[in-house]
Amino acid sequence: MSLRVKTKSCLKACIRSYSSAEKRSTPVLSFRAFLKALEKQNDLTVIDTEVDPYLEVAAIARRCYELPSKAPLMNNPKGKDGNGLFRLFGCPNGLRKNREERYGRMATTLGLEANATPQEIANFLAKVPDLSPNPPEKVDETDSPVKQNKLFGDDIDFSKMPVPKLHDFDGGKYIMTYGIHVATTPDGKWTNWSIARAMVCGKNKMVGVVVLPQHIAQIHKMWADIGKDMPWAVFFGGPPAANTVAGMPLPAFVSEGDYVGALSGESVKVVKCETNDQYVPADSEIVFEGTISATEKADEGPMGEYHGYMFPSESHKFPLMTVNAITYRDDPIMPFSVAGKAPDESNHSWGILASAELLRVLRDEHKLPIKMVWSPWEAHTCWMVVQVDNEGLRNLHTTPEEFCTTVGRIIFASQAGIVAPKVIIVGEDIDITNIEEVVWALSTRRTPGISEFVFNDIPNFPLNPFMSHGAVEKPNWGHKAVYNALFPFEFEKPQNWAVSNFHGAYPKEVQEKVLSNWKKYGFTD
């Protein structure tokens, strides 16, 4: 049966406003306002036909990523109960087909124009860590849409909810792919908001990735060290900017909620949980609250991950999560992401966030002649491309080995550089947001055996498939590299070549003549 869809419809029944919260209804702070913005931008497809959460909803989302197509809002997933738990919204930060608005969804969540360029987004995000923190503001339950409905104890049953099965060989149903964990240290001084996957493993039980050096794992260890389960919450459909900030490589003991407020210019309104002392955004769609066990563990995985592979035999023991209460607004929406072969949020969104932080570290903190840093989504966060300022590079009076080693040490030692094992350094003539130009530079300017600088004395990221399933002795150690895609003379003198293409090989008047006569020649593109 074909899906019945609406792409230009009144979303009155789908995206309801909440009058007391209208003052904070912007796409940066309000999930519902974000959906309205997508509709206005012609980037939302509303599906009213019943869809099956067992693989079908995920397959719809994956096809939307890969075309790419509009973000799907699924109003009628099979199993959605009378209390409204829950509708499903896929591809929340997916790419757009229109190249001029390729990163329009992320730009909208940041308060930027939908046609913001990658450079504009990266430079905007690079400034966020230097903003003055703007802590969340506590509000009353009466001003909190997420308190409109409540479930406790035996009334919580994940088997009766349309929890999606994302990939055919996944070890379970992953309910947590685009929500945000909330955890606070025992002394109350640090509250961490973070994103990490979790799957259902019982009536009110979940198990998710909680492993060092994650910040949530650091806090979990603090609670375990004093012999207590960790009070915990997860919010779904909170401030859209929170999903960006929660994925930023901020340092430990920095509270992400403070920087959502700093980024948006307004404090996030938060409300206290029902069963513990965590605070969650008052406008959230859904909140789970409970504990993460200090001692009990369960099998998690396997799951199709962001590198585009899934190895079916893989599962690991991680701490058990118990959900003691669920609060949610009327007719709530559960956002979800389906990781896999690019593009999806787990590669291009994280790539942008890591790029912005490394741009800040290299350019602003270490004062190196760097114009831009970019992680091409096509490389699944395995590449970090660094664009140098050629004049600044020459003024350093350095050598390729010295410069590449310096850049590599800085990137690989940073939190943002943990997952990126390969750094490519190019000149300012290369548009590093264009994968074709990066491949051209890498293929034609890098000399094998001379332009490669390998780092075997530093940690690597074991989720990288070539580490976990490659010919290496330790899956978490060594085998990172910097590839110099600069000609040796670029360290001493300006570039001395012309590019042999339409824009480089012909005078401007010839280009203009060809363009103005293009349709007369008979071309339609």
C-alpha cells in the first residue's frame, strides 16, 4: 500500500501551540516551532497513513536521508496508544536536496538563515564556547507542557509503545537515538546533557552506551563510587539547539544547558522531575526519569552505526536504566535518528560540531594560520580537512613535517579530535566543503611515503571499523595520520599554477559569453 502524504497542509492537529509558552516559541528553543519552520520552508512531509514501527518507519527515514528528501512526521505509527504515546519524527537534522540550503535544518535550530553556508555555521559554532554561560531558569509545573500527562510504575510498558526497530539485525528496539540524557554530579555542581544511544530491554528497562570517557560515564562513576544508582532523566523533543550543544565537544564540568541559553540569548525554561531532582526543559515532548544502576548491567547491541556497518555478533554489557516515570505533552512527538551510511545526523552533524571546535582550537587558541576546518560527511567523521591561510603559512617559516606534526598533535589531543583518525591539510584554493576538491588535492598533491605522518603513540577510537575489525593489535591505540596535500614549495612561496577548468582556464569575458548563450546553444541545464 502506498503512503498517503501531505506536504503543504495545515498542521493545526499536528503541531499545537501552548499559549503560556509562546514567548519562547522559536525554532531554537521550541521543537514545535521548529516543525512549523520546516513546514514554512517546504521541508516537512506529514504521513497520516498507519506505518509500522518494526523497520518500516526507519526505512522511510533512511530513504529520506539518502535521497535526500523532506523530514517525515509520522502521525499514526502502529501501536500508538490512546494517551498519545507517541508520534514519530525522523531525520530531524538531515540534509536537504537544495544545495543552497543543504544544512538548512541545522541552521534553523541555531537561529541562522536556512541558506547559511558551512563556513558560516562553523564560525558561528566556534564562538559558542567563548560565550558567557546563561543558566536555565526554573519554572512551575503550570508553565510546563511536558507535565500535561504522567505515567508511573506499572503503567509504564515499552512493549505497548511504537518503539522503532531501526535495522533488521539490531539487537533490540532503540528508543533513544535523538533524546538527551540529563545527569548531575553527587555534589550538584555539574549537570551534563549528552546524546548516546539506548535500547529497550524490558517493560520499563533500557540499556545504553555509558562508557568512559563520555561525560555521562564520568558522572555515573561518581555515583557508583559512593555506592548509589545515578538519578537520571532523558528528554525528547526539547529545545532544538540543545541537540546541537549536547553534541558539542565541551569540556568536563561545563553544563550544556548554560550554553543553549548563551547560544539562543534566552535561558532554557526547566522544570523539576517527578521522582528525582533532575531538571528538564519544560517544553519537551516527552521525558523519561529514573535511575542508571551502579551495579546491574545488560546486553546492548548490536546496532547499525554511523560508519555504515553493522557487525551482527557484537554486543556489550552496559549499565541498566530503569524508567520510573514518564511525563509528556498532549499528542507528543518522539524524534529519532537512523544511523548508517552517510548522510545522517551521526556523521554530518557531529562532523560540523567537531569541525567548529577544531577551528576554534587551531585558529583562535593556538594562533595557527587556519582558515577553515571541515569533516566531509561522505567520510563518516574519519576525515578532518584543514584549510590553511597560505600567506600565514609562509610567514611561519616552517617545514611540512614540523607543521603537519604540530597540527596533528593538537587535533588528536583534543576532545573534538578523538573520533577523527585522518587529517588532511590543503591550501586555501581548495573548497574543503566540496568533497570533489578535497579528493583532487589529496590525489594530486600528496606524495606517498613522504607526505604522510603517522601517530602510533596516541589513543584511537575503537568504533572506527578499521580499528575494531582491521589488522591492528590494539583497537584503541595508534594508527592516526596527517596527510599533507600541499606542494612543498607552498611553504615558501605563493601558488604558481592556474586551474585547468571552466573558471580557471578562460578569461572572464569568455565565461560570461558562454553562460549568457547557454540556452541558445541548446542546453537546458
